[in-house]
Amino acid sequence: MSESLLANLASMKGIDPHYTDAWGKQTQASPEVVSRILNAMGCDTSPERLESEVADALKEHWLSSLAPVILAYHEESLQLEVKLPIEFVAETLSYEIETESGEILTGTFCPVDGELLAVEHLNEVEFQAYSVTLPVTLALGYHDLRIFDPHVEDALGISRIIIAPRACYTPANVAAGKRLWGVSVQLYGLRSEANWGIGDFSDLKQLLGQIKQQGGDFVGLNPIHSLYPMMPDNASPYSPSSRQWLNIIYIDVSQVPEFKLSEAAQDLFNSAVFQDKLKYARIVDDVDYQLVHELKLSALKLSYEAFKGTLKKNGARAKAFKQFIKDKGDALMQQAVFDALHEDLIKQDSHAWGWPAWPQALQDYHSSAVQDWREQHPDEVQFWAYLQWLADEQLTQAHTHAKTLDMEIGIYRDLAVGVASGGCEIWANKQDYCVQATVGAPPDVLGPLGQNWGLPPLDPSRLVEHGFAAYIKLLQANMKACGALRIDHVMALLRLWWVPEGESAAQGVYVYYPVELMLAILALESQRNQCLIIGEDLGTVPDGMGELLENAGVYSYRVFCFETAEDGGYISPAHYPAQAMATVVTHDMPTLRGYWHCDDLTLGKTLGLYPTQELVDQLMADRHSAKQQILNSLFGHQAISDRISNCVDFVGMDRELSFGIQQHLAHARSLLLSLQLEDFLEMDKPVNVPGTSDEYPNWRRKLTCNLDDIFNQDHIQTLCRNISLARSIAAE
């Protein structure tokens, strides 16, 4: 009986213990894993409480007259499910809708005039659920609904109405068939004579102009979410402190007006010691995050001292900063207080890595101790708010520059799937997360041990209960100052692999999310922000998810190296879907040169990522076969010359083959094409090795060429011309 009750409760909470693994085998999570995930959601699964938990969940469903969120599509009828005790269903009820613009709409309805959906008996009371259509037309957006009975003082039900478009935004020229191309880059990896040892927003601005000049229409970035300024070596952009705010390390200090005006900052910058450190930061092959943070924060603190004088004069910049503080409200204060408090605590204790290691009284943003600290340290908090303002200002300038250049997309941002457990977003918003679990991926062919990303998941029940506020804020923040947004692991809109705290990735289970609502909100925010959406849909895509994404206007993510037919041959780029972004490789893969030379497999073996030599041998054999099939496809499409052998045993990766593959993919039917600057430069070292942390210097490797010199090279100019030509031919 307890297993049946556990299964019922799991089903109510969106947990499905059954799934098909990467080898096509039907697999089932153990009851212990299911129980621990339910515990993480706040459920008590002890034998003496389990039956009550199931009853409480059922009761909660029926005692809520309205769902917390009601979805209707634009210019379609507004239907709602009303659940009431039987004595209310024949009553004439009234409703009140407060629209997003503040207008109040009222009317009446009788539940029994609608369609009966279900009947349930709870504690000898019969409840009935009806589908009711309200005769109102609402604009796109978020509106608030209340229903009343004339004999009851309080509202019978309260709900958030979301009116959404059916599909996400696509620029008019792209919708008309224009095929675009651009480059993807790790922003930190850009080299220039001006930056301080790490790519910055001014480098981004320069790169946008260079790509436009070469015929491209966008620059794709790694996630630029805020990380941990007090722990610079925690550099993974996919394990951020908060996804609502920016990584302040990307500020170009030299372009900050207060830096230029501050005599103290200029003296520091021009000192011999500072210049020696700056020179070293620029020439090293991997970003020295500790040094870069030291240089930037020391200069920015002096710039801030100069800015405080500006605040007193209340000039244009002072007014802009004050407006930024007002507009961003408490969300900005969460980030600023976190960073300021972290700086203070880590000076006292180097092990204060995140809020779980802080004094207990300070482990929640909303605690009185934190608020007392904030009141006692206004200057420190304002400094970190100032840095977020500078980052926002410079990113916006880059975006404006792209628009001035008439780039179809311009900046293409990336949204990470989650946030780190010790960061600001969870510290200030614990009510939205399940901190006793983390997300990842089950074992598959390339990751036989599975992946545990260490990121606590959003609780789907609380997400709905709170009207998707956390999700909406997240999308709005990341659709700012860009023309496209990539959703990392877009399957998370449907389901996520949850792992109980402290367990291996194999000991997990899928938890499902309200995908229709999440896609509808994504479409609404996409249209409002005129931001095209790309969904990273690699790996095992659940049945029906591809169709849901396509219908919602989300662009698929097609990686050349994975696009094979059942016979092992490579799909012609001409047969790629139009609603997609094509790319050769990704940041989680080796570079094109590294892929061809199997450097990733050799490195993976060295790092112990593969449990057996047999698996390594199989992966090597599969790679050898894949490379031969790539050659077959290239020759079949006359994409490379006969100078290259048609037998893979005699073919190494050289410029002709590398550029031939990239130009071949440029003929893709897909409306978007993204190529990596690493492959323009024929680099071999990967940017990231999935499944590693300290074993490999992930998220540090710079480009091998200075930004000023990349597009001065004849062979790269020729490559860009050929790509542009191929894209124009594909569009015909």
C-alpha cells in the first residue's frame, strides 16, 4: 500500500520514475530515490505521514476554486476551470479582472452553464469542476482574476491570467527566408591590446562591427550571468550566483567615465606595478581570474569614490544611476547586498564560499540580521549596485551599436539551466527552489556516469503557486540588450533530471514541469522583447517535445557532428529544418580540429571519464567511422577538393578540410548558422570538458589571436566571403 501511495503522491508532484535511457532500455527509479525527491519538495514520506500527505495534496487541489494560473492565447476565448462545492455551482457568481494596464472588467457567470469536467467527494462534501468561458477579450500580458459569491465576503478564488501569443518572435527578414550567420565566442577568451586580460563589453562591441563587416549578423556569447567576485576562480558561466544580473568582470574599466576622471585611479593605472601585472594578464594563454579581478576591482573602487562626488551634484549620470536603482528595486539590492556581504565575510574567513558557510543569522537575505547589516553598510552595498549599473550600461551600448549597424540579431545571449547552490539567487529566493536536490543528466553514451551539475532546481509546484514570477523575471532579465536568447537544455521546460543531495547522477529521476504554460510565457516575453529564441535540444528529446518547440516558434539547435541518418551517413545541410540554428560543434565539445584528432577522447581517458578501456576503444572506433562518413558527405556534395584523400586513414585536419566543413554547413537550409571563432583560428584545445572541475582548466582558454588581427588575415576574410555567399545561395 505504501508503494502505491508513494506513486500517487509522486504523480501529483510531477515525478515520473519511468524513463527510456540512452540505450533504449526502459528504466525505473527506486522508491528510495522517489521518496528523497519528494522530501526535497517538502513532503513527509514517512510511513505514518504518507497517507495524510496524499490526502492533503488531493484536498489542496479541490479546495482551490481556481488554478493559480490560467492560460489563454491571444484573440482566443478565455476558459477557466472552476472547482466548487455542489451548493455553489448553481449560483450566479461575479468576476473581477484587473488588467495589466489597471483597467477593471466585471461580469457574472453560472458554473453549471459550463461543461462538467469532474466530480470528487472530500469529507462527505461533493465537489464539481466546470469549464467556463468568460465573455472578455484581454490584451497580451498578465492579468488578475477574482471570483465572488454574493453570500460570501471573501473571494472564492484568485488567479493570474496569462494571455500569450502562440509563437515566439522571429525578425521579419528571417521569417521571410533570409538566412543569417554569425560567430559564437566565449567573451572572456577575446584578446585585445586594450582589455585587462579578459574579453570585455568593449571587445564585444568591436567584434560586432567586425562580424557585420564580414557579412555576419550576430555574435553569440557564453552566459554572462553574475558569478562570485570574491571567488574569481569559480569561473563556470553555467554555475552562476544569479542569472538575473551580469558578470561585472566584463566591465571595460578604461571606458568608465569616473575612471577617466579619477586622479587616484589614473595614478594606480599608470603605476609600474599595475602596468606589469596588466601586461602579464594580457599575455597569458589562460585567463588569470584572480589577477584580473584584483586589477579591475582596485580601479573600480577608486572610480566609485569619484562617482560619489558626482552623485552629490545630481548630474545626468547621477540621475541615471538613481533611476536604475529605482527601476531594478529589491532584485538589484539582493545582488548588491550579497556581493558586499560576501566581500566582508570572506575577509574574515576564507572558507565563507557561499551563504551555506556564512553565520546562520546571515544565511537568508530576508533575515533581520542581513537587513541590519545592509543598513550599517550602505556605501559597500551601493558600490556593488554601481558595478551592476556599469555592466548594464556597457552591454546596452554594445546592443545599441549592433542595432546602429543594422544587424538582424546583434547580440545572442545564453541562459544557463540553473544557479549554484551557494549563490545570491537561492540565498534571496529559497521559496522558489528545492535545495535538497540538484539537476543534471542520466548516464548516456558520452557520459556513462551521468552528470550532476550541482544546481538546485526550481520547484514546479511553487513556480505555479507564485504565478511563475521567478521564471518571468529570469526571461525579462536575459532578453534585455540582445536579439536572440539560447535556452540551455531547453528540455527543462518539460522535465529535469533531479538527483537527491549527495547522490551520484545515476541515482536520479525525471520531474515534469508545466510545459505549455512555460512555453506560452516564453513566447509572450519573446514577442515583447523582440528576442528570437533558440532551444538547446541536444541529447534525448522526449516524445512530442520537438513538435511543441517547433509550434512555439523555438529554433532547434542542430550540431553538424550529430546530424546522422539511421545508416550512419551525415544528413545533407540542405535537409536541415529551416527553424533551426546550425553549428559545427559546441562549447561542450572539442574544437573541430580536436574532434578530428580525437583529442577529447584521449583527454577523457587521461582524466578518468570513461570507466573501461573497452568503452574508450568503442568511442574511438565510432569516431573513426564518423570521420569517414563526414568525408563521404563532403565529397558527395563536392565541398572539398580531390587533393584530400577520400580515406580517413590518410586525412589529418588542415585548413582546407576545416574551412571546407564550415563552408559546407553554410549551405544549410536552417535560417541561422553559428560558427566558432576557435574554428576560424584552427585551435585544438577545448574550452570545457564536461564532467570535470579541477581536472582541466575549464572556462579559461583564450583565443590564439588578438581581436585586432583576426579579420586582417586573408584566409579568414575569404572564409567569411564564402560563408556569406553560401548563405545567400541557400536562401534562394
